[in-house]
Amino acid sequence: FYSVATTVHRNPLFSSISPDDISYFKTILGERGVVQDALALDAANTDWMGKYRGSSKLLLQPKNTEEVSQILKYCNSRCLAVVPQGGNTGLVGGSVPVFDEVIINVGLMRNILSFDKVSGVLVCEAGCILENLISFLDDEGFIMPLDLGAKGSCQIGGNVSTNAGGLRLLRYGSLHGSVLGLEAVLANGTVLDMLGTLRKDNTGYDLKHLFIGSEGSLGIVTKVSILTPPKLSSVNIAFLACEDYTSCQKLLLEAKKKLGGILSAFEFLDSDAMSLVLKHLDGVRNPLPPSIHNFYILIETTGSNETFDKENLEAFLLHSVESGLVANGVLAQDINQASSFWHIREGLPEALMKAGAVYKYDLSLPLEKMYDLVEEMRVQIGPAAKVVAYGHLGDGNLHLNISAPAYDDNILAKIEPFVYEWTSKNRGSISAEHGLGLMKAAKIHYSKSPETVRLMIDFDYCVFELLPDTSCLDDNHSIICLCLS
Ligand code: FAD
Ligand code: 2HG
Ligand code: ZN
């Protein structure tokens, strides 16, 4: 495992689990909700990448909000540190304990509470798996406004807590727009009912927004109300190749102009990303053989006029080839081909895992500068590791991945702080969509001013008034624990 940052120390004010604590939790949750089994704990202590690992001895699985409240109230009174966990697909070391925190997973809270077919508002418990919500809505003729490669495991509560972006943010916007309400439980057990279903509500501060993307640092999200768009009948996907990054940018602009309202995704990967997928994912073929191109773009349109939408994308493709922006391209002829195109893009995190150790950077950058960083990083690292780039080009979000045979401090020293300084200098964000977690909590100043960080810390103090002071701060006054610990 990758070594935990040496600057993070277990807060001595926190207690350790005692047999009395276990008995208490069993009285609230029953035997089933109190997990001490070694195998289950091993999985819950280890993150998706196998990179971060805690040593918790206890996983709690509440079945309703009242149980979450009782757990948190008790943990707070006993000074027991906790970490909320959803599907454990987070990529920044935020979903697993750092030390021996109690893991609280709301995965048993997976009921759909209501769905309004006129407004499209879905209200559900936070433990619902994203893919289950997608299929529920599909039957109702609606879609989730967010989709991502981890949909089979991630929970909507986890999505909200990370403010997950995903593959269609370009079209449907961020969760700050589509989440209409939340229920959350604070560290002292207080239940905050902010579970509105209204589009418009200007009564005071809209506090739910603080929970969206707060990575469990303010409380546990227990219910979510979300606006879902109707499912449209015509979806078309093209897989294109460009020979240079300037053409990719121009293509994005053209796509926005010519495909306008029907554009629903604009994703990119570079040649190293494509080679990696071809090497490590079974059954994947390059849709544009024989050679590897420098860049690939996946464009999706979603609309309601089948003939017009398809002709529109075909004309766009033809024009892009004729004007020299696109070197080659293919339009998916059926649903299987469409999903094979998506599999290339969505399979990248898995392909990287299979390739060995990986250093992940999830950056927002000005579009015109984005690929300069990738090229500079290649020079910086040399042959010691492979620099692989892909991401949500339509959102200005680069996933810069450095793939190496094993975690190696010499490689890390070539990446950091270079990557953060470069991003900061260009007024980018060091976390576009994955959050800070353990990986980047202490790096927040690269993207946020000291005054802003100070206000976040003061806000934390305010929310944590019943916890021992300094419980969520380290010596440098950076927010170290984006969990309740
Ligand atoms: P976890 O990983 O369990 O937790 C994530 C964070 O949220 C932790 O800090 C945790 O403490 C907190 N948390 C979880 N549940 C709650 C809750 N109920 N209340 C309060 N805090 C909570 N992310 C994107 O943004 N876009 C992508 O396209 C994308 N694609 C991915 C593809 C793959 C293959 C993988 C493995 C990950 C991907 N991710 C992506 C990252 C990850 O899936 C998202 O961050 C996801 O939203 C995390 O949800 P989760 O339920 O797994 O949460
Ligand atoms: C994606 O867009 C995810 O596929 C994961 O956000 C990004 O693997 C990554 O770096
Ligand atoms: Zn992403």
C-alpha cells in the first residue's frame, strides 16, 4: 500500500472502541448492523484503488435516519472518530478510515421514497446505488442527470457528498443544479430536514449546497431529492480521431455550435490512454484501425427527433473530416457498438489499475492550456512512468494519470508539487470532481485563498460545536479530515 502522508497524526483526543461501545451499537442496530468480521472490515478499510488503507475494527450499517442519528450522537459523546462510507469508489482516499475510525455505511438505506412523473422529482434514501436509480427511472421514462463508470457500486449519498461530475455534466449540469433537497445528520445527532422538492425556494441560506461536495466533513447525508430529466428517444454516438490537441479544442467549439442543444457528452483520450485500454481490457478493439491516432473524441447526442438528430451528427462528422479537424471517425450503428465506444472511455480507470500503481490527478484547467501540462509532465517524468491523459474535455476537466510499475517516492517527487503549482499558476482547480480526501486535503491552498480556507475552518468549528475543539484541524490549521474524524 501507498504510505499515508506522514504529516497526518491520529488525534489523541479520540477514544478507542470498547466492548461497551459494541454492546451499545448492538442495542441500536441489532447484530446485523454491527460488522466486525475480518473479511468485511478488510474490504471496508481498503479503497477502490488499493492505495489507501485504514485499520478500523468496526463497520456500522444503520437502516434509517434515526439510527444514524443515534450512532453519531453516541460517537460524539464518546469522542469516537467516524468516517462515512458509500460505495467506496472514491479516488482520493476519503472513503476509508485513516486510522481506526468507525465506518458508517448507509448502504442498507436504499428505498426509493417517491417519484413524481410530472415534475421528474425523485426522492430516495442515500444508500441507493446509482445504477439502480438509473434502471428505476428508465422504466418510468426518465434518466438520472448524472452517470459515471462506478455506477454499479457508488451510492447517491456518496455522489452528492463528492459532488460527482461524470460523463454528462456538459448537458445536465452539476448536482448543485439538480439536487433539490437533502436530509443530513450532523455529528451531534441533529437531523437537518432540507428535503425540499421545489425548484425555487429563496428563504434564507440554501444550506444543502454546503453538503454537496463536502465529502462527509459536515455530516452524513441520509436522503436526497433530485430533479431527473425525461428520457429522450434518440441517442447517437460518434468515435473520432484527431491528430493534434488544437483540433480537439476546435472540434469542441464546432460541436457546441452545430449540435447545440442535443450535445450530451464530449469526452477525450490520448494515444497512451487508448494503448492502455487495448492492452489491459479484454475484448476491446480500436474502433478506428489500423493505426493509433494522437487523440480520440467520443461525442454523444441526445434528442427527440431520430431522423434529424442522426443526420445532424452525420453532417457534423462529414464536415469535420472535410475541414481537416478530424482524421477519421465512425458513428455507432447499434446499441452494442455504442456501448463498446463508451466501454473504452469508462474502462480507463480499470485499465490503469490493471497496469500497476497509479498517481491520479483530477484537474480543471483552461482548455487551451490543458494538454501543455500533459506534455510537460512527460518531460518531467521521463521513462520512469507513463503519462496518460483523458477526461471530460467538454467541462475543461483533465484526468492526468501517471502509471508506474509500483508506488515510488522518486516518481512522486517528480510529480508533486509540480502538478499543483502548475495548476495553481494557471488558476485551475486541483480537484475538478473527485474531491480532496486524504490525498489533497492539505493541498487545498493551491486552489483556494487563505481567507476562504479560514472561513471553511470557522464553519467547521461552528458545525462541530459539540466536538472537542481542534478535532478536525491539524497543527497547520489545514482541514485534514474530510470525514468526521
Ligand atoms: P465513497 O467513495 O464511499 O465516499 C466518497 C466520499 O463521500 C468520502 O469522503 C465519504 O466519507 C463521503 N460519503 C459517502 N457517502 C456519504 C454519505 N451518505 N454522507 C456523507 N458523506 C458520504 N467521480 C466523478 O466525479 N466523475 C466520474 O466520472 C467518476 N468516475 C469514476 C469511475 C470509476 C471506475 C471509479 C472507481 C470512480 C469514479 N469516480 C468518478 C469517483 C467516485 O465514483 C465518485 O466520487 C462517487 O461519487 C463516490 O461515491 P461512493 O458512494 O462510492 O462514495
Ligand atoms: C472518469 O472520468 C473518472 O473516468 C475517473 O472520473 C478518472 O481515472 C480517473 O482518473
Ligand atoms: Zn471523471
